[in-house]
Amino acid sequence: MRTNTIKGVRMAVALAVMVISGGPIKADAIYYVTTTYGPTNSGSTPVSTSGDLNGSGGLLLQLTGGASASPGIVGAVSGATLTGFAGSCPGGFCGWSVGSEAQFTLDDVIFSGPTDSITTALNLALAGSMSATASASGNFQYGAEGAATVSFSGYLTDNDQFYFGFGGSMANDQWNGNFVSGTSCFSRSGLLGDIAGCGSPVESVGTTAGTDQFDVPVGVPLTLQITLDTNAGVAGYVNGTGSANATGGANFADTVSFPFSGFVFDLPSGYTVNSAEGLIVNNQFLGVENTSAVPEPASLPLLICALAGIGLLRFRKRRST
């Protein structure tokens, strides 16, 4: 049902783009998702995946991951929990992690305007949170660690030239043990902010950020790809009779997307951009924030009618001349 709805929205957007650009637009976006303990899925329609791993033999371990990709939106979640670990490992260390990845690729991003090239910047909505905890008790030699990371990257290119690349990352790490006690350190870079320090075990982000400016050609179909990765890990550094507990979580279900209000690209007057695959019409994103269901936007029928009317007027004008 959701796939059919997205197909309907994409067909409507393709019609609107055709009216604006005066020609047909390809619609074969590629979506890709994977997680460590689940299947990898890909295709030309929105996809999702999930998986988990539970410990055996008395090991209280759980690793979970999930990812989804839809027009203009990628999301990924990773979580790890270690409870009461008192095992014996080589060197006194045991560690586990889970990673999830989501990606979309659009190949019909077309800028239009009066010149052959334009200087622009891409706007992205970024939202998510991560946490890490660690505790150790008893007669242990080292302790416990919980960690979580998120990173995203993207680029804009065509068959002949690479125009621009962008990205950002965020990490959180919590330790507890003989070597250090109750310390949480985090870092951010790129579009997620250049910040580093130690403090709260919970870090979050919710903002719309713009990339640096770059030059692109006008009237040429361009490929835009965005990839999101999350990772969570736990570790026990036990060599004795103690026990270790740790958690790591990165929840970025709707982390990177085109902005849901305002413009997708910063453009001067007289220029616009469209993508049927990315649900971009006249430099505005028509997607919805919840990737679990993509209903038809309420404003879309009115927009299509208005654009169709403009196209009819242009057709009549051409016939009269």
C-alpha cells in the first residue's frame, strides 16, 4: 500500500516537473539499506530492513539495527546492550557492535534558469540522538564501555564531472572502570557541527543546515546521492570476578532529508530545481517526515492543477502563434 502511494505521488510530481521543464523526466531512483544482523535490500522503490542478535549461553547481549530509505529521506538505528558480563576473553576484553546503513540515489536533479551555470548550496534537515552508558562492579581489572556513532555523506555529479561533496559525523563514548570512571566524551564534525568535549551521556541534534556553496550546470540531469550510517557497540574489560554493563544507541530514524519547509537549494531569483525521483517541485520538497507511511500531500492535487493550467495556457499560446 505504501509503495503504491509513493508511486502515485512520484507520478504526480513527474507530471508537474514535465510541465515546468517542458520534457520527460526519468524516474529510476535507487534505494539501498543494510544492517549487520539483517538482510540487505535495494531497489527502485522505498525499502527498509531490520535485524537483531541475542546472546547465548547466559550472555545477556542484544544488538539491534534497522534502516529505511525513501524519496529524499534516509534513516538508520543501531542499539547495543550488555548486562552483567563476567566472561573470560583473550586479554580480558570482549566487544560487540552493530551497524546500519541507508542510501538513496537520484539521477534526475535538474536546475533551470537563464544562464548555463549557477552557484548554489543544498539545505538538509538533520535530526536524531545518541546515548552511551557504562558501569562496572566487583573485582574487575578494567571495566565497561558503551559507544555510538552516526555519519552521513553525499555528492552531486553527472557522467563527466564531480561537482560537490558534503557530510558530517557525531560520536559518543562512555567508560567506567579502574582506568577511568563515568566519563562520556562526544564529538561532532561537518554539517553536524565542529564540537568536541566530555559531559552528558546523551547527545542530540535537530536543525536545518546548509552546505558550502558550489557551482552546477543548468539544464543538465545531475545525480545526487546521500548515505547514512549508524553504529552502536558495547565492551566488557573484565579479568576477575567483577561484572560489566554497557549500552550504546544511535537513533536517527529520520536523520538526513530535504527540508520539509523552505527551499531545498539556495537559488537566486529566476532559477529553480526539480526532481521527480526526489519529490522536488519548483525547489520545494513534497515528502513527509514519517518514513513509515507516505500519504499523498494534501497540497499536491492543487499544485498539479495549477501547473497543468500553466501548461495548457502555454500550449494554446504556441498554437495561436
